[in-house]
Amino acid sequence: MNSFKQLGIVFNYEFLKHIRRARLYIILGITLALEVLVLILIPVLTHKGFPGDVKSMAALLTIGPSLAGIGAVFFAGDAIAGEYESKTGFLLFINPIRRIVLWIGKYLAGLFSVTLLMIFNYIIIAIALLAIYHTVPWQMYESFGLATYYAAAVLSTTFFFSAASRGSMGATIMSLLFVWVVSGILESVLSFTSNPTWFILTAGARSIGTVYGGLQEFLSGLGLSGADLGNVGNFHIATPGMGAWGMTIYFVAGFLGSIFLARRRQLA
């Protein structure tokens, strides 16, 4: 059996494993609940109804980066570490299948699962915008592409921690801490001190919303100005292009690093 057939078998098996898990449907439910909550809270809290600008509303509804990160971590946390932790690798590795084919199949299955999550999220956004504004900004397609690419970067990062960790729980926790705590703190410090942040993973996530315009444009769509929010003008957000370059670092380095570690790791 050639490598492509083996890759297809691994992909199908891993994807079926993802869609049979409750975590996928829990995240889908959370996605729907959060979007509905945003739609309810915006007119209630602002007392002005929905923003006059469709792009500002689209930016407010874009929770895809957070969902992409959560989904990627949950789908990939046990991808490599789980095979060593549960000793299923004893069965897998004695078969005539290269480890790199196994890891690529697992990665693609995880990415496809997160992409389905992103599609579900953006369909909800499109329906909401059509219902309220009777139009959908073309920038939403760019936002979807960046959110999916961010999911791939987080997935690669999680694969790296999964290959380095002794257990799937440890890999999941390390990934969550790195993405939301370490990266978030570094981005905040660098941004408020007027230093570049594009190479920080979370900066890539924040750049997804900038496809709809800059911060001032977003505030104008909400009927606000920079002065209304104090020092918000000091917070610099990476452009979509620079954010994509930053995500590429984690996308490539994370996956290659996971392959390097996993190929040299022993089961016993």
C-alpha cells in the first residue's frame, strides 16, 4: 500500500474519531450560543440598536479566532501524546506505515474538523448580517481564510506540545497556557510599549478582525471615538498581512518540530 492510500486511511479514521466525540458538538453549541448572545447584548447594552456599519457588526461577531484556537487544541492535544500515553503506538508503529504519514494524516483530520467549525461559525455570521443589513461584506471571506490559517498555526503548535509531552492532558494544558496566557501577555506588553507584535501568535488572531478596517473605523461604526476609550489608541493591532506572516512561523515551525520530536521518541 502506497503512502497516499495510507494517508487517506489515517485521515478517515482520525476524522471519524473527531466527529464521534462530544467535544466537537459542545464547541458547535458554544459557537451558536455566543453568536446569539452577541446579537442580544449589543442593542441592549448600547441602547442604540445595532451598529450602522455592517463591517463593524461583522467584526463584533467574529469570534472565530477564539473558537479556532480552542478547537485546534482540543482536537490535537492527544494526537501524538495519546499514542504514547495509551501505548496504542505499539500497534500502530509495527505496521508498515511511516510515522510521518501517520502524523500528517492526524494533522489534516484535525485541520479539517476545525475548518468545519469555522464554516459553521461564518455561516451564522452571514445569516445574521443578511437578516439585519441585507448584505455581507466581501471582507468576510478574507476573515474566514485568516481564521482557518490561524487554526492551522495553533494546530501545529499543539502538535509540537503533544510530541513533547508525556500525556495528552499535559499537552492540552501547555498549549492553552502558551496560546492564551504567554502569547497574550507578550502581545499586550509589546503593544503598549509601541513594539511590533506581528510575530506573536495571538497578534495573528487579532489581525483577523482588521480586515474590516482599522480601530478608528471600527469605533466610528459603533458611534464612538478613540477619546471615548482612553488609551485604546496606544494598542496597536497587526495588519492582516503581517499577522499572516507571524502565523506562518508557528504553522511551519510547530509542525516540523513535532515531526522531529515524534520520530525520535521511544514508546517505552
